[in-house]
Amino acid sequence: MSRSITVLYGSETGNSQDLAESLSTSLQRHHYEVTLTTLDQFDITQIINIEKLIVICSTTGQGEFPLNARNFWKFMLKKKLPSNFLTGLQFTTFGLGDSSYPRFNWAIKKLHNRFLQLGATELSKRAEADEQSSQGIDGFYVEFEKLLLANLQKLMPLPSHLKPLDENQLLPPKVKVCVDMKKPKRVVSYEQSLLRSDLDIKTAQVICNKRITSLDHFQDTRQLILKLSEQDIQSYGPGDTLALYPVNNNAHVNALLQILNLEDIADRQVTLSDYSGLSHDGGLVQKLTVRSLITNHLDINSIPRRSFFSLLYKFATDERERDKLRDFSKFTDPEELYNYANRPRRSILEVLQEFDSVSVPLEYLFDLIPLIKPRLFSISSGDVDRKRGEIELTIGLVEYQTKIKRIRKGLCSTFVKSLNEGDQVLYKLSTGKLVQRIREDVPVIMVSPGTGLAPMKNLIESFVENKGYDASNLYLFFGNRYHNKDYYYRTELETYKQKNKLQLFTSFSREAQGYVQDNLYAHSKLIADLLTKQNSLIFICGSSGSMPTQVRITFETILKEELKLDDLMAKKYMEELEQSGRYIQETW
């Protein structure tokens, strides 16, 4: 009997990927042959040929799939698929969600039910992890894996001559790395690193990188404008996003090369083989050296996850360091890992610097360090810029001091801050669905604190230029901290307001003006009228902290007070707005 199992994941922040990698390791230790990849990278035509499938997937936004799972889901929704399409497939699913959101674990529920509709049978019970639960994601996962392994053992008993591998035993590396010592050393320039194996990745030139917050403000927010090459000019609209591909800075790369004793071969050409399972969005640099591999592909400044420590401890020669690293890899004590890595936001590079008995072989770097993922940003420019072949982004740089008094800077933030006019960057455009939902006769209520303004600015500029749309139907509720420090695009917005092309409502929280939800409530009668009499669409964009929940509660409160609805009726009204596509929430 085949012991092949396919593990697919959909991950927005890396949590689902981390669990999928942990599960893959556990399965391999039980002598299963595992194929691990993202839902979208999986060859969908092969799904009818596999017998055992496990899917781990988070839910994003309004019950949506992560970006690296949406093509898979789109295929599964095809009406022409027969009801016996997946007959013979045994599967189970594990969802990651947050019960504070209305469509909790919506993605995994939809996928699980669709598999059943197409004739697949359950291998093990579906699990839905809740970030808000006292047991956390880890508690749900431990129970899920335990039940899954027990069910698999019943279906595919381990041959009597085999025993599960000890957790201390190293598994083979997932990528074969060959260093060519015969060819001369090569210095890969930044321009050469822009040549990728993924032909959908384009290059653009930086023509503006301007700070748009005051110098005495804690937040450095950038207006980044890119000029596309003539052959790559593409149409884009409100809600569309651009993915930037950042790289590590030279100082960090040199530090890692020194720690791993790779300085002597840093500029030697390397060849990779058997790397089809790598989720390398953006493709690999075409002519790799050890240095360019680390610079362009390995996220050495990311916060290490549990799967990182479960492998790293095996390379420690000092017993105390080995035991400590192993403690971080245990699901039974999540606080240990949280306090060491997550709370102070330690990076992988810092961990390797602190545990100096660790010596990681080059061939295990892909197993140990995650690949650099592109960073998605909402496009903030409208039709006029598009016609000029330009794209504008509004980027809040991440820089803060941790509990252990260390300054932290995000990888992409460091990259963006370093860009000068004339520099080239890699990018990819992704199309959203927002513009498809806006009719010319329907008002739009836009709620956008902070850099959530970006897609709203795109929408405003696009519809101001659209002669068929009455731009006075655009209602923007923008909020930030200070009127004179972080009022993004003030001149443009107030000009539109003066020309009656925008209804503008601002809130600056440090000036006793409250938050966007307070401003919504202050205009309760207007909001109720827009929703009930004019079928207005609501578009919310910004941080995924408490803002989305508070804004939703405010809308419910307005409905209760203005329409005399009870709690249940107000909640139902909001749910109907969501289901009809009139309540759109994009948060990060």
C-alpha cells in the first residue's frame, strides 16, 4: 500500500506554513512519503491521482482564502466538476482563524464542504483553531495531529520491521545545493539579481521616495512612486495591489556568512536541484552564488518559528544550548517560545549569533530559514498616474524599540528606506475586485485610518476622472494622530472637497477628535440614510487591530438607534450587507 500523503497549505502570515512544515516532518518520521507545497503551487490536474490529502489553511479578510490559495479554490468552484470528481480521495483539513471576525475559519469550512460535495471522504475530523482561545492555535494543532496520526496508522499500519524515527534524527535536506569550486568566483550585481526565473516579475524605476509625515513624528510614512517600462504598463484600479520583492542588506548577509563559516565560498556559483517543493514566489535569481542566495531569497531577519527550532537544535554541539533550543520547539510550552522569540521580536540572525555552538550546513539552509516573501501594498494612485505609466504606493515603515530595548526594522521597511531615485525594484501586480462592486449610482462610505487611505485615494482619483460617476457620492472618513504631522495627501483631499468631488470627514486622535468610528457615530443620520435609502457600499481598510471590530460595532449602534432595531436585527442587517458585497473589509 502506498504511503504517499500530500500536504497543502494556504498561508498569509506564515502560521499555516509553519504548521504544515511541522506536520510534514512528523509524517516523514512515521515513514510517509510527503509532498508539501502551497495550494496554488500544487498541480491541480494531479488531485485525481492522490489518495491522501491534508490541507492547512488560514482565513483572511472577509472569509477569504490567502493569496497563495485562491487559484486552487477558484478551480474547485468550477460548476462543470462532477459530483464524483474526488471519489477515492481521503482528506482532512485544519483551519486557522480568529473568532472575533464574523466569518471565522470561513475558508477551511468552504473548502472542506466542497471536497465532500465532490465525492471525497474524511480521513480525520476537521479542526478549526481559534487565536482567541485560551489553548491557542498550538493546542488545537496538537490534538489534530494526534488524531490524524492514529487514523493513518489504522488505515496504513507501519510495517513490522519499521519504527518511527527518533525526533533527534536528521531528515534529508529538501533541496540539494551544489557549490561549484572549479569556476571562478562571481560577484552578482543588483542588476543581475533582478533577472528571475519567474517571467511575471517585472522591474520598475523609483522616481520618488518621499517622507510624507513630519520629521518629528514617530512614524516614517513614504510616498513611493515607480515608473513602469513602456512594454510593462498595465491597467489597474481601486483595490488592486502591488507586490514588492525586498532583499537583505549587505551587513546582515556578511554577518550570516561569517557565523556559518561560508565566507570562503560566498561568491562561488551554486546549483540547486530537487527544489520543486519550494514556495519561491517571484522565482530564483538566475545565476546564484551563496551570497546572492542569502541576499535575495532567505529571510534571515524574520522571527523564527517553532519549525525553525525543531531543526536548529540538532546542529548545536553544546549540550545546554541544544536543550534550550529544543525547549523552544515544543508545542507543550508555547510561552517559552513566545517570550524568547515573539515578544522581543528576535530575528533568525540574532538567534544564530546568540547560540554560537550551532553550525548549520549549507544544504540545510532552505529547511531552516524561510524564503523572503513579497510584501503587498495597495496602490494609491488613480487614472492619471496610470496613464503616465506610474504607480504610487503609501508605505508606513516599521521601526520600533522592543521590550529588550533593541531597535527593530522590518525587512521591507529597511529596503524601501534605502531606495533612491533611479533605483530598480522588482514588482508584480495583483487585481482586486473592488471596482467591480461599485455602481455609478451608488454612494461609497470609505473608512480608512492611517495608510488604509491608499486604496481610497486610488478609488477617489479614479472616480473623479470617471465622467459617468458623481464623485460627490464618495464619503471618506479618514483618521490619524495629528493634523499637522500625519495628515496624508491633505492638499489633494481638501481640494477634492472644495470642488464638491468628495465628502471628507477627518479625525485626529491626539487632538481630542476621537477615532474614525467616533466620526461615523457623529454623523449617524447621514450614515443610516446612505445605507437604508441609497444602498451605499461600505469599504474599510487599515490595521487589523481593534479598528475593524470597533467600526462594525459603530455601524450596528447607528442602525439600532436610527432604525430602532434590536441587537439581533442590527447584526443580521450587517451580515446581509456582507453577503451582498456591500460591506468590504481589507485589513492587515
